[in-house]
Amino acid sequence: MYMKNCWYAAAFSGEVGRHILSRTFLDFKTIIYRTEAGEVVAMADRCAHRSVPLSMGELVGDTVRCRYHGLCYDKEGSCVSVPGQTLIPTLAKVMTYPIVEKYRVVWIWLGDSALADPALIPDVYWLDHPEWVPSAGYHLIAANYQLLIDNLLDLSHETYVHPHTIGNSAVAASPLTVNVVAGREVQAHRDMLNCEPPPFYVSAAQSNFRIDRWHTTTFIPPGVCVIQSGSVPAGMEKQEAGAKGLKKERRNLNFITPETATSSHYFWASTRDYSLDDAALTEFIRKEVAFTFDQDKEVLEAQQREIGHSIDNPFPVALKADAGAIQGRRMLQMMIEKEKG
Ligand code: FES
């Protein structure tokens, strides 16, 4: 079900500090913390002695001390002290995972560590760039990660799930085009021409006139979706609108990491390239997006409850609007099978 030889988002950088963060990825229970020098460490959440979760323990300097009998593990997962004896058993070792911190995100590699090349982290520079401002958040969603990716590759649901923020009738009514890029990404694109601005566009982009709107979801398997969205006054060329300050663009970054077969970590950020110093707008967008994703959570969790563990036939009735999601699943499946050899 999972690709393992790849980078997954494990946390936003700001979540990780001098405390133990407990999180499960791909059914592996892990702990994450920072050393005193600021380096991020990830290791299995299970003491080698008697299997008590290390997340119940505490940090002592750069080591993790188990709550039960006090064994301490260093950042390499090696036991470095055993109360009451000087001999350290060779099997007293905990699995650690490669970690890279980039774009204000902590990325974890759960597969073969010899293959963990930082250059494979998807380019999501908007999160950490002076010309873009992020409004970011996190949801834990009780649904399989593929249901979230389906959701992002078919944004026609905005019309019905998000009518108070980003949706209106123009979204579902506009045709979808789908492309495979370089054999390893799926792009699903919609143009919504000469339409009423949905509520979010009026409040967050100051667009209280008819607009030409677009969004393109780029799915980078297994767990990154970048949604490029924007608008200009209806009929105006993008270049002219840009020169007049009327082109409003956002990059909506979505990092989806499986927690278990039926739950997912959802890290998100809406980044914008306008009104960069407007802190009130940044907070307003964060709240609006969080509210919008609360609605997705409600629908996706209901969908998961209904289908249970059955993932054999995800599209029993396929529509044109499903083309991106179907292509995304196809590519993901191909990559999982390739990894399995
Ligand atoms: Fe961890 Fe015994 S279970 S020290």
C-alpha cells in the first residue's frame, strides 16, 4: 500500500523542539526531537529492552531515557547507558530514520536509508521564500491517504463542500484537463472563465468583480500536491493584470503522509505573493483554510467509514471529473509495484 523509498513530511519545523514528538508514519510508531545543537532526530518509538514506548520517556541532553528502566539512547539509536551495569548489550539499539529539514518542513525517509538522497525532496520553495507568505496548518484525518489525494486531484467538490469559502457553481461546471508530466507527476487543470468570485476570493484576494480563475493540481507521488491557483479580472490578460496589481496568485501546498491504512497526516500551507506584510490577512487565510479543510475532513472520514478497508474498486462509477484522481492512483500504484520489484 505504501511507497517507502521516498521522503514524507513528518512535521513542520516549528513543531519539533526539545521535547519528544510522537507520530506514526506508514504504521511505524516514531519519536522526533531536536538535539541541543538543533539537529532533528527520528527513531522507533519502542525501547529495545522491554518494548515500552520511548515517547513515555524524556530527553536527557541529546539522549532519550526510557521511562521504565532508564536505558538511554543516543541520536544514532545506540544505548549509551544501562542503570546498574557498565556492560551495554549489543542488541540494545533502536532503529533511526534519515531526516532532512527543508522548506520549514521535517522530511522523513522510512525505506532503505542508503537511498535517502535529499535531492529527491519535492521543490516546494514557496514555503520558505521572501516573496511568498504562508498561512499553514495541520489536520489528522481518519481516512486513507489516497482518498485525500483523490480529493485534491478533483476540485469539483469545492462547489458542494466549500460554498462558504472557495467553491461556487463555476468550479464543477468547468471542464478538467489532465496531463502526465515527465512520467512521474499528474497535473489536473481547470479554467473558470468570467465567473462570480467565491467568498474566499472576495475576502482574501479583494476580488469583488467577475474573474477568470484557474487552478492546477500537480500531484508528485506519493504524498505531495501543489495547487497553483489564481485569478485576474474577467477578460484581462494575466500580464496586464499583474502590472496593475490585479493578478492574485497562491500556491497551496499539501503534504499527505499515511499514518495507518485508515488515517493520514495532512500538512498544508496556503502561500501568497501579495500583501506580504499583512499579518491580519495571513491569519485570516489560515482560519479560512482550516475551516475549509475541516469540511473535507468531515466528508473524507465519512467516506472512509463507508468503504472500510476495501480499496479494490475506488471508482465504481467513473466520471470525467475523476480523470485526475484515476491517473494519480494509476501512477502511484505503478511506483509502488516498481519499488517492490
Ligand atoms: Fe525501556 Fe526497560 S523497557 S528500559
